[in-house]
Amino acid sequence: MRIAVIGAGAIGSALAAGIARAGADVMLVARGGRLALLRTEPVRMISDSGAWEQAVPVCAADDLAGPFDLAICCVKTPDLPEALTALHGKLAPGGAMLTLQNGVEAPKQAAAILPGAAIVAGRMHGFFELDGDAVRHAGVAPSILLGCTHGAADQAEALVLQALAGSGIAATASPDIVRALWEKFMLAACLGSTACALGVPAGQVCAHPGGEALLRAAMAEVAALARVAGVQLDAADIAATMAFVGTFPPEATTSFQRDLLAGRRSEYAALTGAVPRLAERYGFTPMVFRQLDAMIHARLHVV
């Protein structure tokens, strides 16, 4: 099996390293200084506690020399259309692509740009961030829940599960990946937005005065929007997501939050901005996210 991991940020590097360590043929598509580094140095993985460190050689390139049996798209949502266009014609017959972007819109974007390809949507949990040249893992054990949204489901899902076996990132097929994406959307959009609005790390939102109530209200709003869109999220899902947030280390931040704080291009449109955009489609009025949007713009320059 030939595998391409597109995007050499923290998650893409971690995935490529795990797949390479398991002995698979993987290419990590990178750019600029990151590409120059990876052409001569292994991917360095470190734990937040310093308990372990690994160095995994990975083949890195700046283009997609296909065909590939599987492409895993790890770029941020603003770069997704360009990455998908570059992948056109590079998948082998019967090949598949896995989307790991936050939000609920990436699989449809992939299907529109890659007609006929098998599209597998993935929901990833786990904190990875670049710490200098290394990839640092903190807190939550990494996992991917996945499901085919376009194409031959059994074949495509089996292909992805085979590729991730032995990578160190637990992968499981979901009977309802659309619902799982909305659950992650509720987490990522609400936690990232609330943390940015309050100016605290994601792991400290619930300890901030009024933070827990604001986060819970944001989740209730996304759950209500999901129901209007035909996806049943309820109070139990909110409680489970709040409990999950409670397991995060205090210093944990989301990638969305880190990008906004650094003034980089971010997933704002796919997360905070997606709530009012999707709400307009379904005739829903998002009051909490209007407040969060205003609070974020008052504090940060949104790119």
C-alpha cells in the first residue's frame, strides 16, 4: 500500500511517523522550511511529560508522485481546496482519501473536487503541537473514529484501518460518522471559540469565572443547530463533551486557538464562522456564537 499524508504540521507529522514506524510506504507532503528539515532529519516525537522521545525517519516531498492507495489530508481547512485539487488523478483505482479537518463540511468538499473517489471522514481526538522542530503530544490519547461518506464503504474503511494499524493512533469505524463529526464540531467550535473569547487556554475555560456556563451554552446552541440539520445531539452529548473537556491538562490549547493567537490563517471559518453560516442555511438564529464572535474580534485579529 502506498500512502500519502498531506500536510506536515503536528497531526500530519505524527500520523506519518506512526505509519512509517509500522513499516508502511508513506510519503509526507510538506513545504518550505518544514520540508527542508524533514529531508535531512527524522520526525521527532516527544511527550509533554518528557517520559519518552522518538525519532522516526519519514520520506518527505513537496508534490504528490502518485498513484496512492490512500491519501490522508491533514491540512487546515483554509488549505483544503488546494490540497484536494493537487490530489486529483493521483489516487489509484479503488483508492481512498481520509479527511481529518475540524468542522462538518470537509467530506462534501472532498467529494465535489474528487468525484468518483472513496471519501472517508475522520474525527480525531488528541493534542499534538509543534514544539520547535519536534511534535509534542499532550494529555488525551490519540484516536480516530472514521466512516465512509462517498464510495464503497467496506472497502474504503478497511483500507484506512489497515493503514493505521500499528501507528500508535487507535482507529475505529463508526456506524454514524456524520453524528460523530457533529460531536467533534460541538467540541472544537465551542471550546476553541470560548477559550479565545475569554483569553485563556482551552484547559482552563471551566475554571475561569463564567467560562463553564458560556461553554455549556455554546454547546447547547450547536446541539440545537445539529438537530435542525437532522443530527440528534442532546443533553447527554453535551454532558459527555463537558466531561471530556474536564480531562484536558490546564495548559492545553486547541490548534485553532494557537493559530489565532499567533496571527496565522486559522479554522475560524470552519468553526466559529460555520455556526452562523450553517444556521442561516437552516433558518436558525445563533445568539451565543454572535456573542463569541464579537468577543473574539474585540480581543484578536482574525485571519
